[in-house]
Amino acid sequence: MERFQFTSRLANGMDIKTAGEFVKEAIRCSGKVTIRNGARKGDAKLIFNVMSLNIKEGDLIEIEVDGANEKEDAASLKKFAEENC
């Protein structure tokens, strides 16, 4: 299992477009991807789960990747999050 955290830099919070792009990136991962914002968590491959986290600027987000290619998948998601979230 691989974990990483990032702080959201989205001035207006995570909108549907950004959430959709994040979900597309998560779907490329072969294993299970969980996203957490505070006490709430969900499957990062499902748009409704990501949107329900209500991610705002300054929130500390944790991503957990579990599966066969978890190191590569986590690195890919981390790069995406740092550039887009």
C-alpha cells in the first residue's frame, strides 16, 4: 500500500471538471484508490465519491493506492494532483 498527501490549491474548490479529470487518472490505476478529506473518504474512481468530499482550497487530501502496480500508480496520481489540484 502506498500513501501520499497533498494540499489542495484550487481557489474555488474542486469543481466537476477537475474531479472528472482526477477520476480519469485514478481509473488508469490497476488497483484500489481511496481518497480522504478529513474524516470523509471514498473510492477515487467514482465521481460522486470524489465530489462528496467537498474539497476546498487548503484542505489536506490523502490518497491511498493498493494493488499490483501501486508504486507507479501512486507516483502518477501524485504528479497529477500536484499539477492540477
